[in-house]
Amino acid sequence: MRIGILTGGGDVPGLNPCIRSVTLSALDLGWQVVGFRRGWEGFLRIDPNDPATIEANSWTLDRERVRGIDRLGGTILHTSRADPRTAEDGDQTAHVLHVLDRLGIDALVTLGGDGTLRFSAHLAAQGFPIISVPKTMDNDVYGTDYCIGFSTAVSRSVAAINALRTTTESHERIAVIELFGRRSGETALLAGFLAQVDRTVISEVPVDPARLLPLLVEDRSSRPANYAVCVISEGATIIGEETADDLALPATQRVLAGVGHRLAKMIEAGTGQGTVVQELAYLMRAGEPDALDRMVGFAFGGLAIQLIQQKVTGRMLALKGGNYTHVPAGQMLEGTKSVDVAGLYDAEGYRAKLQRIEGMPMFLY
């Protein structure tokens, strides 16, 4: 058996433990493992008749190649956001399948978020044996309670938020801290709750400055140290503001400043209070994985090979109710995953609320 593996989309901590687990689990069965470089883009660069392109865009993964990588962040295979269906030369699905056939790949394990897993589901629908592994620090893949990278992103965010309190307090300002989360506010909600910030603005609920600003002024004045902290998702919207729908573009190509900077300007103009503005951005996904993302990465990797061994493919691995399981690869296309606003968020006070806990999974989703 010859197994392929790739990582696509944004990198997150926990990918390398999963790569190591897939590799070692497969090697223990006497199988071979090929790591494809730069996600789906690596396939587009491979000409099966040109050994140089194969060498440049794929690696043979053995025990030595994956030794110690579980301690590293990012992905040793590197990544891209390429989708073969939207290549400049048109839909390249047939080319991807041709590469897989010519390189003798019997099954493929794909680690990615929404974009990567959409094409994985597409290949599975074509009949190719696929196991998808959900990863994204936004934790917004539909069909699973948990994605690799989420825990580390929350932990990084909590540490940074608490560190920024010292500067905010010293200058008696209002801190506005922007976290990743274009469509889902889960990362901001949980990080804000665990850091016990004053207010948290999430992507799912538009923020009304007329309500939020007085709350932040009150938060600041009620604290002897005269400061307040507000966390906001990058995908949050501000009522009454004209926006450009360009969050999918790289930051350097966007028309508007980030929503955190825009909110901070409103706070200064509307309250006369100074602000501290910080986009945590890529620092949320930088560095080594925490214990939970190592655990999930290892477990998902082992489960992927176990399913392939059982000839069960066309599946996406998942955590549901705290239990490891798997669902159809195409299930992630059937809905959107977002914060349960009614159960977990006070939309009037812009704060997390835990109305129910008993019987809920560890992350309350």
C-alpha cells in the first residue's frame, strides 16, 4: 500500500504531529508514505513524465524524515491555498487523478480547512480513496466539534491578551485586540472568556457602537486601574459602517484597515479615551502545538491509517461530544459552523455566557 499525504490552507500547530502519526502508523504496516509538497499546488507542479518535478514536489516520508517533527509548529510539507478546480488552465481534477495514478498512490490523507477539504470531498466523489483531517484555528469546519489548531490558537490568544493588560493599564486606555475568525467567532469568544476580558465582539453578531462604547467606558471607570479590554473577531461587522467584502484577500490587498483599528478609532472619537490596538493575527498560529493539539494530531493520524486499513475511505475524521469518529467527506459541504449565539453569547452585553454546561463537550460546542 502506498499512502499520500498533504497539508493545505493556513498552517496551524498540530499538523506535524499528525504527519508523524500517519507516517509511523503506515510504516508499521509495511506501507510506503509520500508527502506532497505545498498542498494541492504541489500536484499542479508535477509532470509524471519529469522526475525532477516529482522530486521537487514530493517527499518519501520515513522514520528519519518525521523524527522530532511533532515538536514543531507549521507543516514540514509546506502549504498553499490552491484549488485545482480554479487553476488558470481550468479544472485540473483530471491532472490530479493522473498524478495519483502514475505515482501509484492507493489512498490520500488530506489535512486542511474548508478549501482543502472541499476538493478532498470532490475527489472522494470521483471514487478516489480519501481520508480528510479537519484543521483550522477558527474551528469552523462543519461536521466536527474540533479542528486541529484551535486549542493552541486559543492558548496563544489568552496569553497575549493577558500580557497586553500591563501596557493598557499603565496608560489607562481601552485595549482592542483583534483575533482571526472571518466567519466564526469561536476563537474570539473562547479566548475572551478564558482571559476574562470586559467585552467580546464576534463575527456572528454585528456590533452597535452606540451600545458598546458606553459599556467600555463604564468598564474602564469601574476598575481602579482605569482600563478595559475588548476582543473582536476579524470578521465582525460594525452597524452603520460601509465595508468592503475583501477579507478573503491577503491583508496587503484589502481596502479597509482591520475591524479592530476601525473600532478603536470610533472609541477614541466617541469617548475621548485612548486605545491600545493589537492584531494578534499570525502569532495565533505560530510556534509549537500545545498538548491538546498534539494529542488530536496523533490520534487523527492513527485513525486515518486504521480506516484505510479497513478499506473505509471517503470519510472526514471528526470529534463529536468528545469522542473520535468519522463522517462522510462531503458532510462539511452541508452546512456552516458558527457560535451558538443563543446558548453561549450575550448579544446585548457583548460577553460570553454559559447558560448550559452539563452534558456539553469540553469546548462547549
